[in-house]
Amino acid sequence: MENNPSVKLSDSQKEFVELANSEGFNSTITRKDIISLQGKHGIKKPAWLMKNMSYRIGRAQYSLPTIGQVMSESTDSVTTDTEVNDQ
């Protein structure tokens, strides 16, 4: 299994990442930070992030997918599909 699978986030997952980014968490976030965001904004715990081992970088530390990565990967896959169809 790859360490960084293709990132496809649902709308609620994108909203969480955007909220975390707006609070200053751009690449990593801790469990303590997530609990702080829950208290401050009333969000649900992002189980999709905390239970996925590919996002875990240490004890209670997680790597946040970036919205830019998600967009560029989506664009790349569309380009690849188009190139395959053109041939």
C-alpha cells in the first residue's frame, strides 16, 4: 500500500481542512489542536483524518492534506484521462 494515496476529499473534509488552514494549521495538526477547533467552532471530530494511518505522522500528530494538492491531483488525473482518450 502506498504511503500517500490519491487524495479525494468530500465537501465536509474540505471544509475541515480549510478551517484548520484558516486557524494556522497548514501542514500538520495535533489531536490537541483538533479538540481546540471542536471547542471553538463546534465541529465534529475528523475521524477520516485520525483513523487513516497514511495521515498519521506521529503520536497524536497528523498530516493535513492541502487543498492545493487536492486540486492539482484532480487536474492531473483529468489531463491524464484526456491524453489517453486522444491517443
